[in-house]
Amino acid sequence: MFDPETLVRPHLRAIEAYQPILPFEVLGEQLGFPPERIVKLDANENPYGPLPEVRQALGRLRFAHIYPDPGASALRREISRLIGVPEEHLLAGAGADELIALLVTLLLDPGDCLINCPPTFGMYAFDAAVHGARVVAVPRRPDFSLDLDAILRAAERERPKLVFLATPNNPDGSLATRDVVDRLLELEAVVVLDEAYVEFAPPHESRIAEVPERDNLVVLRTFSKWAGLAGLRVGYGAFPAGLVPHLWNIKQPYTVSVAASTAALESLQHVAALQRRGARLVAERERLAGALGELPFLSPYPSHANFILCRVVGRDAGELKEALAQKGVLVRYFSSPGLDDHIRVSVGTPEQTNRLLTVLKGGAGAGGAAPSTPKQKGL
């Protein structure tokens, strides 16, 4: 009898699936809570969601039955106006995830090398593994800063085609310093800065305006975090002129839906309102960090993103995560080495922060077994 499994490419037989966060309705069913009672602080989503004007624009959609513009021309034009990068350097995609996958597809043959700096966002290594490329991991220091000397040694030895850096980094929120990035841009490799959270960082941290001047710098952004559009999947990137035609050649044509494009375009008409929301989240981040630091069993790291990573001291981090889930408060726990004594908490509304702190101060973890939820490895 013919077994189609025998046709599966050998390097994909044992690949480990990326573990995404489950949606509200699934989590609510698992935990026994209605969705509206769950405090969801586990996926770095914007708790305020889309702007009211965006919701109204989505309600007025006229052409959902027509395929979208394959070039996302209007969206790229408005992004260009916002960031000052010519639109011929810009691509939009179904989240930055699509653009990460496109880069790996374009540049890495099986056996080629990608440098990754864990702990960090899991999709870089995942996409490389799907393509049979080699992932050379250069771990971050204990404070999550980049080990530049180790990266340079790995680059000299392995001759990577791609170097991925999330800045601010997920899961800790640290920034790659300008000196480190400048030194890496001297390599004969494409350096990809994933700036998914840069709107929550101090001004002038982004390097996206430099892309047209450089041959090997890529900068990725997303509407998921600052604009509250995670469910609609829309992101963009700025790419060197030498890569853009090839990326267009391999990109699927209709990945940015009519709804996603409409929501992103409307968001760009209200940048000041989004900036005010961002400032509220930054202020709430600082309040949350101070409050978490007062708890004897949590040690938060400084963050320039919309989340805070905490080392759990004197108790099991996985059990703490499960105890919080029992109370309807969801945070992120990773079972991967180096993070298995940490939790990551997304910045929510003041009311959500208050609920989290109430549960933590009330002795989360002392009230019996919590409903089981999947342990997460990806970031």
C-alpha cells in the first residue's frame, strides 16, 4: 500500500512545530472561564485593540469579494510617508512573519547558515529549519545583551548569509546598541533588524531610515503591536534595492487581505492617536515593572517593549504560570533552557495590571492544581 509519508522531505520529518498562543475562545473553554473574564497577558497584543476609526472603516468594506492589490500600493505609499523610506524599498506582508520567511526562502539553500541569538523570537530558527538551513546559535549574555565577539567569531567560522536580531528583543525587551549593529553591518551578510516593538522604545532607536543607504540592512515592522491589528496580520519591511526585485518575484500575490490593508491604511491616518496609546502603554509598563519588582519572588528585567520578562525566584515558574491561569490571568512561560525559570507578562490596561497584581499578591500557586495549558517554546 502506498504511504505518502514516505515522500516527506527527510529534514522535515523531525521538525518541531512552532507553538503559537491559543485564541480567547479556545483558552476560555480549556480554563472554564468566559473569554470576557480572561486577562490575556501572554502574547504581547495591544489591549486596546484597533482604533474606533479602524473598526468603522472595516464595517464599511465594499470590495471584500475582490482580490486585493498584490503590491499593496496604497499601503506602501502611506508607510513611505510615515517613515521617510522610498516605497520602492518597501514590501508589505501578512505580518512580519511572511517577510522573515521570504528572506529565508530567497537567501538560504539547504546547508547555508543563519546566525541567531537566543533567547529570541522563534520564527527565525523555525523558518531556517523548514528550508534545511543551518542555525548557528550565539547565546546572549545573562543580561540578554548581545555577545558581539562571539557573533563575529561565529561569522568568521560559518560565513552566514543572514544574521537576525530582534530589537527590542523578545522575550526581554532589550535593545541592540548602535555600535553592535554598525559592526555587524560590516559583515558580508544580510543583517535583519526585527523592530516589531520599536514604537515602545525611546525615540530614534529605529534604523529603518538607513536602509536605502546600505546594501545589507533589512528592517522589519508590524501593525500587530502598536496599531492593535494582530488578528488581521499585516506588517512591512524595508529592503536593500538589490533584494527587492527578487523578493517580488517569489512573493505570493494576495497575502495582505482587503481587510488588513484597510485597517492599516486607516491606522496611518491617525498616527497621533496611536502614539498616545503607545505612551499610555509605556507608562503602564513602568508602573507594572515597579510593582512586579516589589514582589519577593519576581525579578523583572528592564524592557523597551510592551512586555516585561521576570525571573521567578524561590518557586517554580511553570507552576506560577498555571496558578495564574487558574484565576483567569494568562502570562507566558517557556520550557526552553535558560528561560524555564522565567515568565513574560504583556503590558495591559491599568485594570488588567490591577487584576494581575491582586492575584499575585493573593498567593497565586497556593490554591491547588490549575487547569493544564500547553507549555510554550516559541517566542
